[in-house]
Amino acid sequence: MINIQETNTIRNNLKWAIAALKNSDIEFPEADADTLLAHVLSCDRTNLYTNPDDVIDVADICKYKKLVNERASHVPLQYITGRAEFMSQDFVVDERVLIPRPETEILVETVLKKAHSDELFDKNITIVEIGTGSGNIAVSLAKYMSKVLIYTNDTSQDALAVACTNTQRHDVADKINLLHGDFFNVFYNCVEKKHVDFIVSNPPYVSESELSSLEPEIRDHEPHQALVGGEDGLCYIRKIIEEAAEWLRPGGYLILEIGETQANSIVKLIQNEMHYKETEKIKDLQGKERVISARRK
């Protein structure tokens, strides 16, 4: 006779979930199974392995199976849990915004490094961000910089609602101005030209032809307007490079996240503008060129 108590244990539910996720070619089935069960049980993942024989309530098992089946259909894990980690902070995310990526941390770290230089140390810093999404970049900069005022925008009111939640969640709403609009147009009434220390952006940079080849988690679920940067992936980057110079102060920085094969093309775009110096290509942990930094002459 089957012991119902045994089949309802943490151990057996994890075993089932891992098998289901493997069968659907999910990249990290063990980690995802753990994360989803910890989410359902409102506990830490380590608790699952210190108490593997604990019996799970039937209602929680039903909820868990529903979430595992969602993940098996390639819905991103972060959208299922409503959370994403970025810069060691917890962010609210859903289908209205792009999921924060580890490589974007390179952009934030680049800004922080330059902001902590002797030139800018202990000064009031003004940052303009183009396209805030979940607000992960702006919130992280506000958390790790004491004297900063950030102006950031998005064309999506839905994305701004998520960003607003995250600014309040991390208690930095007083440092961040969220604005609805496109590119630099929205900043005219609140930011003084040629007085901006940093212009930063993680713009859409996937080319139209690349979209179909992306993982289903990205291609089928994340907002395309936050991913696709025109036919060659560079249309938004071109516009930012062209317009940033009139907003940056002399010596101010333009810092962009880019696609892993775009560095040389973007350096040429920056050099062609004649307004910049000290162009730098910064690699991620995999050795891919992920961030471009340039200074206003």
C-alpha cells in the first residue's frame, strides 16, 4: 500500500519537479525546482534539504505543480516568482519589464567605479538613464551612491509602474525621478544641459533577425520593445550617442550596455561623433565586451 505521507514529502515533490523540468529541456532543472518549492513554502532553499522528509500540504502541492508546469512551458522563472536578483538586491519583476541580467551589473559597477574617482568623490552627481524598465539600474546606483540625483524614463507606463514599486521597495524614491517619454525629450524641463555627470542606458540592442533565434524564455515572454533595436540592433544606440553630447558636462561619461558582438561598431559610432574621448570597452566575466564607456570632451 502506498503511504500518502511519503509521496507528499519535500524529497518526492522535488524529484518529480526535476524530472518534469529535465524532460522539457530546462537549463537548470534542480535549481529551478528548488526555487519554486521554496517560493511556494515561503522558506529558504536550504530548508528543503535540511528537512527533506517534511510533508507538504496538498494545497501547496497543487500550487507547486502548477508553477512547475509553467516553468516547463518555458515561462521565465523570475516571472513566475515575481522576483529577480540584481546587484545583491531583490527586485519585483513581471511580464511588463525585461528581466535584469547579470551582465548589466557590469554597467552599474563601471558607473560606481568612475563615480568614486578622485574627481567626483564626495560631489553631488547627476545621472540620466535612458529606458529604466524595472528600475534595476537606477535603484542600484541610488543604493550605492550617497550624493546622487537620477532622472530616468521609459516609454511604457507599465514599466514605470514596476520601477516605482522598486524605488519604494528599496527606499530610494527621493533620489530617482521617473518620467514617461522617449529618449531625451522628457528631460528638457527638469535637467540642465551640459550639467549631467553620467548618461547610462541598457537599450534594446537585439537585431530583428536575431529575435527568432533567442531562447523561448526571452523570445516568447519578455517585452520585444525592450529587446529589439531595429534591423541591425543599433538604432537606439545611435540616437543615444548622437544626443548625449549636448547633455553631458565636459568630462562627463556616456556608459552603455551592448550586445557581445557590437563593440567595434559602437566605438566607430562614438568616434565619428567627434564629441568624445577615452572610449573604453569593458568585458564581462565570460570575457565578452559588454559595456562601452566614453567621456565628453
